Amino acid sequence: MALKPRLLFIVKRRCTYWGPDKQECVTALSSGLTCSVGFVVDMLQRHGITADMIDVNDNNDIDAAVTLYKPTHVIIEAFWVVPSKFDVLKPLHPTVRWIVRNHSNMPFLASEGIATQWVIGYLSRGVEVMSNSPNALADLQGVAVACGLPESLLTYGPNVYPDSGSAAISIASPPFPASGPVKIGCYGALRPLKNQLAQAIAALLFADAIGRPIEFHINGTRVEGEGGQSLKNIVNLFASASPKAGTLVQDAWLPHVGFIALQATMDIAMQVSFSETFNIVSADAVMSAVPLVGSPDIPWLGGYGQADPTSVNSIASLMLAIWNSSPRELYLRLNQQRRDLVAYVAESTAVWVGRFGA
């Protein structure tokens, strides 16, 4: 008789502040990855599946965590465990199904110099590699085929999002403020593939078209993967732009609950990025009843909300179309956004429950 699944998700701790001895992580950093893993764990628990998430300092903490929890499956979130570590862990825990979960498509993985080497290392050791998007799964299947490794170890484990209900969104009339700056939220970690600079230019074109200034909000304190160059360009852009066009607001990185409250104060949300497997920031906007300007890489968003990430004019045009919407049109857009997200999450939930549920 097979054991009832008992899942342990392990995340690498990222710290914002270390203790005086530089050994103790006093404040763990909230991130999109930790939020997404937490959402999956909560969903599994609601469906009666035993699951938990822990964060650890490094590879050397995994054995103790697994020994304590006694899982049937261990899911390592993202590529941070060196493949050779499984040569140690697998003999220590021979009944555990080891899984490494990939959160990126190949354009993003291309910036991680270890990505293909580590995927090959995992597969050659019999470690399952689970991707959170069909595109990512196809990307890695290509790697397996090229290297003669088993495709059966490549699986699909999509993201989910907390169920905030499917009730229709109601809006006030007029839908946007009659005076003052228009608040544009372009949040998330600053990375080149997030395309924030093009979105900033598009937002200024939008401001010129409507004859109103904007506040362009970004997370200026979260810079990753050469994103510092994007931030520098955005700062210089707004420093030279007319105050009548708009100002740049650099908001601090917040825990998820606090961020949702901030996102809800925006008039338009922007996530016109080059590579996404889910995009929690977009889901936050949708559930906060903020109209979303996204890209075709957001897998659950319909074409009505997608702009061409290579064209500032395409991005600005979609912003302008949203701005000029009637209350009825905006009502329909906001509710379609929510329906798209809810439908995707239902399908994703079925994937997880279908594998690990009773």
C-alpha cells in the first residue's frame, strides 16, 4: 500500500539583515518565490494533502529538515542545490522522491550560467525536475532529448493564487480620478527582462496623450540581475522629464499583504515583461480590481490585456484605451481579468490535486 503523500517544500533563505555575528538571519526577505510556494502549500492543505514549507540557510540544512519532517516528497524550490548534494541526500533518505522545481522559462534561465549544467546533473541522478509553466517544461524537454536523459523526470507543477472569491467587481463612476496625478504601478524586482524602462517611456507617452501627470511607481529597493542599469536609466529619464509629465516614486519592497494594499491604490498596473511563468504582481492587481497592462507571456491573461513588450507605442495605446473606457467597459475588463485568473488557478489546482490527492 502506497504511503499517503507528505510534501516538504524547501526554500533557500534570503536575508535582509544578519545578526552581529553574521551567522544568524534576523529578517528573512519576502519574495515572489516564497509567496508562490506558500500559495501552493496553502492550497494543498485546503484539499487535505499534508504539505509544509521551510526555509534553510544552505544545502547542509536539508538533511536535518527531512529527517525531522519525514516527507514522502521533497520539493526544492528553484535551482540552488548543487546536483552532487543529491549523491549524499538520496542514500540518507532512500524512500524520498526528490524534486527540484523550476520557476523560469529559458530566456531567464539563460542568465543563470549553471542552469543547463545543473538540470543535466539532476536528471542524470534520477532527480525529478518540475517546471511551473508548459513553456519551461518544453524548454527542459529539449535539454533532456539533446543529452539522452529521461523525459519522464520532467514534470509540471504550476503556480496557484489564493482564492479571493469569484464575485463580480463593482466600480464607482467615474472610474478614474478627475484631477491630480494618475498612479501607475510597475512593480516587481528590477531586472532587464521585466522591461521597466520601456514601460516608463510608454507611461510618459500616455501622460502626454491625456494631458495629465503620472506617478510612476516601482520597487526601487529590489534590484537583481543587472537591473541596476535599468533603474539608472529610469531615474535619469524622470529627472529630465517635465514635472507636468510625471514623477518617479520608488516604493520599498513590502510583505505580500502590505504590497496588495499599496497595489490597490494604483489606477493602472503594468507588467509588460519579456518572460513570465505566472506573475504574482499581475494577479495582485487583478484581485485588487486594478486594470492590468500585461504581456503575452503572462499565461492566464487574455489578449485584451496584452501589449507588445517591444513597442512603447503598443503599451501606451493599451493604457490609453483603458483610460478612455466607459464605466461599463472598465467593469467588463476588470471582471474578465478576474475570471481569467480564477480559471487558470482552478486548472493548476487540479494538476496538483490530481497527482498528490486521494
